[in-house]
Amino acid sequence: MAFYLGFDASTQSLTAILIEVQGARRAIAATDTFRYDDELPEYGTRHGAIVGVEAGVVSSPPLMWADALDRMMARLSRAHPAELSRVAALAISAQQHGSVYLNAEAAGRLASLDPRVALARQMDDVFTRPLSPIWLDSSTGEACAAMASALGGGDVVARITGSRPYERFTGPQIRQWARRAPVAYADTVRIDLVSSFLTSLLVGAPAPLDPGDASGMNLWDLSARRWWPDALETAAPNLAAKLPRVTGASDVVGVVAPYWQRRYGVPPARVVVGTGDNPSSLIGTGLVTKGRVAISLGTSNTVFGLVRDAQASESADGHVFGAPTGGYMGLTCFSNGAIAREATRDRYGLSWEDFSSALRRTRPGNDGGLMLPWLLPEITPHVASAGIRREHLDENDAEANVRGVAEGQAMAMANHTAWMGVAINEIHATGGASANRDILQVIADVFGARVARLPVTNSACLGAALRARHADVIAQGGPDDWSDAVAGFVEPHPDDCVEPSSAAHAVYVELRPRYAAFEARESGGQSL
Ligand code: XUL
């Protein structure tokens, strides 16, 4: 019997899932999660982040992620010592795009972590940038424009890297910071993504990136599978020397460092290259073959699925990333996910049960009321000035506003997914809000597709544990078989499927172009 451990360092929380695999027996052996705001209040985050004074600046302390990983391992070693001592392989999933800037001390520190001293105390002076920009940051518009123009236009950048220059992507982030803080940039010997930073902590040495997370930087040439020299040069001086190596998506990068072995009784298990939460969710939702999409309702809302090639993303809507299965995945990301849903709930003093009953009591189409739920600056479509916009919707009508946020999110997801060219008959739903059947009903009706709820709501974390197992099997000379790797963990229960209503779908077929036109007017973009 073997155990595999996955971690997901998301925007707001850290989750761990231990899975057990013995022949055909596959089970979740343990799961644990905590919110940074609650468990690590000393870092001063709200929703896991710190909003800067300058418009659009959003960051998180990288030390908090290290501390969270340390504390989670402590919790697992207390609650599940026997299982932890039999872990065969581990992998990290982490929020995408966030970057961690390390000085010349860091590598030595990683190599000699003292098991008697908490991790955060040993790593607190290795950062040249104490706050890491994260995916919610939208402050780098100028850097994006400069990179697009230097590289032949946004569509050229999209063709090569899978995405037009986006504000949260790491290349524009690095460019802006290198120009504003040249001395600190020169002192930086290594720039990690969150996934490679946490993986480095696990192995006690600088760890590589996988192609999935590397493609969230506007620096990685997707088809050539190497850094794009022109983009590196445009972003910052001497950048190639500071970036991690990029390995295959199923590569083992080392074994668990002595720190974790001695402090928590973790065995010298294999550590697999980390990846971003969306590539990891692709595995955790079982999308290892083409033709289906998943919707993740987390801090961000994302829609993703496997796509045919690297060229699909010239539309302004989406991204193509390397997929853990070796091909490519398409993704559209909305920043106004959970935070907009929670703000609507709180604004009207509702519980989640009230939120659900408001959805049940109101009619599909909301009697023509529309909401653009842009509580935060929005990524898709690009909206720099946050603020909820309403049309034919009374701000004081709590129930209509609940339906407004749910329908607005679902219609935006449907409208901005067409570029992937995937015929959507079934959607796998994941993320915290996928537990809410009434939200899923709205999504099923808008897309006209069945929505299958998966047994594990944190598919990014499950994906990390499954990736660990898949890579471990290969490392032992076994087959590269993704269908077998995910079997037993990702099958939706038939009772957990939400079917679309054809009458409600017909309402949305009419409403979606109106929603798109309202969105285009308010964002200054193109209508459908
Ligand atoms: C994807 C994106 C978000 C983060 C959230 O491009 O920015 O989904 O990965 O953790």
C-alpha cells in the first residue's frame, strides 16, 4: 500500500490531501486545510493578500507560504503519523503567476535547513522582495504594452507564449520591478514561481518549473519548449540566469529534504515537479482526454480543458498553458470569483443557505436584470476600474442581486470560452462553490450542459497527489497511463449531476448577447 501527498497553496488557503493506492483500491486517506488569514494572522493578509497603496497592486508575503507549508506538515505529522511515514511521493500545486525573489543566501539556506528551528525563522532573510506580486495584481499595464510593442504585437506574444501580455503574468511583473528597483533586482539570483519555491523547500535545493506553470509568464515558447530569448531580453537584464530550469511535467526533482524527515517523520520520498493550480486541477477533475471542460469556482473562476494545439489563444480572452499530460490546455480566468460572491452575500446580510434559496426563488433571466460583478479589477474582459455595474436591476433587491452575480459569472464564463473550440456537453465542477447545487444549476442552464460535481472539491490539491503518484509509477519503470492515474478519484457520482433545463437554457440563449453587449459597453471592449 502506498500513500501520496499533494499540497495546494491557493490565494486564501493551504490544503493537503493524502491519497492511498493499493491495486484497484483508491481512497482519500486524509485531508486538511487552513486559511492564511485565520492561522497566520501575523502576516496581515486579508483573503490571503495585501492590497497596496498604488492602484492595482496586490501581493502576498512569500514567507507566509513557507510558514504555511511547515505548519501543515506539523499538523499532518500529529494527526496522521503512520500514513505520513509511508508517503511514496509528493507534489505541489500553487496559485499561478506569483513570483518569489531570492538572494544569494537562499540556496545555501535551503541546503542546510536545521530541523530544530521552524522553517520561517530560517528563511526570513532570503528574499530580495519581501512581498510577492500575485495573480490579482493588475498594476503592470505599462509593462504589458511595452513588451507587446517590443515583441511585434500582442498577437505575436500570444502565438509564441500562449497568451497576450497580461498584467498578472510574471514577465511583465518582472519588467516593472526590475526597472523600479534595479539594485534589488541585481541582488536577485533566482526568481521562482510559487510552485517552484515551495518545491525547493521540500527538496532543500532550487527546484525546476514544469511547462504548465512556465506558460503563465509570457516568457516561455510553448511549441519550442524553451524560454523565448526575445521576451527574456525585453523583460529584464540577465533574466535567463535567474529563472529556474523547466523540466518535463512528470519529472521527479529530488527526495524530501532531511529537515522534513527529521522534524516530521516524512520518509525520503520522491518529490515531483510542482505546477500551477489550474494545470493541477485539470488532472484532479479527470480531464486527461479531450472534449470536456471543467469550471473551477475558487477565488478566481476559471474554465479550462485540453485543446488541440498551442495556437488557440490569439483571441483576447484566454490562455494556452502546457498541460501535465504533455499537450496543451486552454484556460479563461475571471478575477471576480469567490470574493464577488461573498461580497454579495455579505452586502445583503445573507447566509449561504439564504443565497441558495434566493437562487431557487428567482427566475432564470432575472426578469431582464443584469449584473457585471466587477468588485475587483477584472481579468476577462479587461476592466481596470473596479465597481459592480447593474442594468434593470434594483440594488436594494437582495434576491435579484444574488441571481445577478450567479448569472453574470456564468454568462461571462460561457461567452468567453468559445475561443477554445470545445463542444461542451459536460462540465466538471470544482472549487469551494461547486458544493452549492443552486449555483451549479445556473451554470448548467446557461451552458445548456450537464454539470457533474466531483467528490473532491479541491481538485487542484487532489491533482497534486495524483501527479505525485503518476510520476512515481513512471520513476519505478511503470506505464505513463493518465487514465489509470486518475481512476477511482475523479468519477462524479450520478446523484451529483445537475441537468440543464431546456426552458431556462432558451432564456439564456437570448440573454447572453445582451449581457455581452452590456459588458462590452462597460469595459470598452468588443461585443460578441
Ligand atoms: C490563472 C489565474 C488564477 C490563479 C488562481 O491564470 O490567474 O486562476 O491561478 O490561483
